[in-house]
Amino acid sequence: MDKDDRHHTRVSLTGGIFYPLVVETLGLWSPDSLETLKSISSKVCAVLAVPFWKALKNSLEQLSVRLWTYNARLISSRIFPAGRQHLLAWMIVRQILLRKSS
């Protein structure tokens, strides 16, 4: 079973619909990706009773943090020996988030 099938099965069991979304790790969101995220956010705001802008902002922030974490792990796997990559990954992500918040 490939990754898409595994995720599709898990999401289907919860009553959801799985839409794989390809994301570029660097650069801007494409108009199609933004439309998909807006569609997802509109459903989230209906279920959780939060404003649309907040649901969209949270979605974009969560994706950004996950992408930065993945990139940091990728970089650290080339620098640190096995088993230590997660330390550098979180240090890099933390620095990025601290810079964004100041």
C-alpha cells in the first residue's frame, strides 16, 4: 500500500475526504493551492465556529512550520550523525519562529 492509499484509508475511516496537496518547500503558494486551502478553511470555520481568516491563517502557519521542520531535518541529517538530527531541526525552526514573532 502506498502513502496516498494509506492516508486515504485513515481519513475515510473518520468520515473525511483525502485530498493530496503538493506543496513547494520554497517559494509562493500557487493560486490552485490557495484555492484548495481556502476551501478547506471554509469547512474548518463552519465546523469549529471560527472566523474564516483565522482558519486560513492557522492552516498556512501549520503548513509553513511543517515545511520548515522538514527542511531543517533534511539539512541536519547531512550535518549531524544519525539520531541527533532532531535537535538541530528544532533549533532552526525555533530561531525562524522567534524571528517571525519579533
